[in-house]
Amino acid sequence: MTKWQYRTLDWGEVRKVGSIVTGKDFIDENVDAGLNQLGSEGWELINVYVDGFVVHRSEKSIDIVSLSRYVKFTFKRPIQE
């Protein structure tokens, strides 16, 4: 029977893994680079979900400036015994 190891990272953590690969910071391509790096390490993406929202409002009004979502990625890989 296969035993699995699981790992859950948020969008920023995946992007950080990608920045190590690309050598650049704060670029959208880092998410792809991070996912590709994790895949090369044997991690299989099994789920993506939103774990909540944050509403950003302007200081002087109740107008919504932007919404952020906490996107989480769950991976699995076989445990090497």
C-alpha cells in the first residue's frame, strides 16, 4: 500500500519557490516556475482552493479598493521508504 506525504502551500509560498528558480521577485511567472519546481521534486498538485477573502478599503471611505483571496495549493507524493 502506498503511503503519501502531503504539503499545502499558499499562493505566495509557491511564488517564493519560483523566485528561487527564476532569480527574480514579484513576477507572475514565479507561480508557474514554483509549480514546475515542485513537480520536478515529485509533488503532484491534487487540490486548489480559496481559504478566505480580505477586503481592502480606502482610508477615508467605505469604498472597496480591492479584494484578495487566500489561494491554497495541496500536493502529495509517495513517501520514500
